Amino acid sequence: MNKWELYFVGATPRGCPLLNPCNNVNDRDKHRGSIRLNAYDYRQLGAYFITIVTQNRRCLFGDVVDGKMRLNDAGRMVLAVWEGLSSNYPGVETDHFVAMPNHVHGVIVLVGVGPGTSADSGGQPQGVAPTKTGSSAAIFTRPLSFSDVIHRFKTLTTHRYALGVNGFGWTRFNHRLWQRNYFEHVIRSEDSLQRIRQYILDNPMRWVFDRENPSTLQSKAKYIWRD
């Protein structure tokens, strides 16, 4: 079994593999609602589609030119943080991703293969927090949930963006880089995953119609990836 094999939520065990890892493309929102499922355990193994938007939908990460996303230094930083999630957090893998001028789309997979995971751990991925006592180092683990991953992504990118503002003159942001809420969708099948991947790949070409585009020509653009 390779590292991309996972449980789709609601599927039979070891149902569908994720293919082609790491394929990257690269205030109306004040009351943006989360569609988090009531009583759903976001520590479960599985794939999750995420959209995170900048505060006030400010375009900070580059421009779309001729249907292609051209990242600036800030956009490349965001991409680098995303690509580093799987190496920094055991039990977490990343799939397709795109950084747009003012938001990101991506697929995060909780695979549960980090240190401390066992057949009796309930299938929960583990995050690692090393603690030293005297001359020996003991490593303690705890489950890393989907919301944990998003929190770390937002925190890391905010910190590095602030360094860019101070050191390289990047555009300043007001109080926070990202909106407080974010959009997530639990991926339940291979068909759904493939539609979402295609949506991510096509996102730059559809920027003119994107609901996150401050100059969009279609204010109520549909989520064409939905089941």
C-alpha cells in the first residue's frame, strides 16, 4: 500500500487511492459561513477540500494573466508553506493546490501514518511535539485534526508575510492576512475528488467569473465541482 491510499469518508476501508500527488497550479466576506458538519470528527482519515480567502478579499499573491496565475514573492511563499505541510506534519499529505490573487484552493489528506499511529489509534493522524527531560528526549504525539492543519497554514503564512512586509516592502495587511472563517468540504468519493482537482486546475482560467474576484462579472458564480 502506498502513502496515497486513504479512507474516503463514508467509503469502504482502503477504498480509493489519491493519484498524482503535489500537482500545483500556480465586506461581502465578513459573514462567510463555514459548512462544517455538526458532530463530524475532523480528525478522521480522509480528503478535505479547502478554500481560504484573504481579509477583505485583497489581492496580495500575484495576478492572473491570459488565464494563468503569475505568483509574486508573497504567492510563492504561500505555495512553499503549503508544499511543506506534509514534511512538517506527520500524518498530513497535500494534493492539488492553487494560489490565486486573493485566495487559495487545495486538497488536504489526513493519512494517519505519522509517529505514534497504530492499528488501535482509531485511524487518527498524529502530530509530533518533542519534549526533552534531562539528557534524553521523549517524543509525545497527539492527533492532528483538519482544523489544526489549517490553523498552522494560516499562522505560518501570516508570520512569513509579515516578515516580507518589514523586510521586502510587501503590501501591508490590516490586522489579519486571512479571513477568520474558511470553506471546507469533505471529499467522499473518487469522482468528487477528480471534479475538485479539475476545478483547482481550471481556477485561473475562470478568474473573471470567480466569486472571490473583486471585479467579477458574475457575482453568484456556481461551485461547479459540487456533487
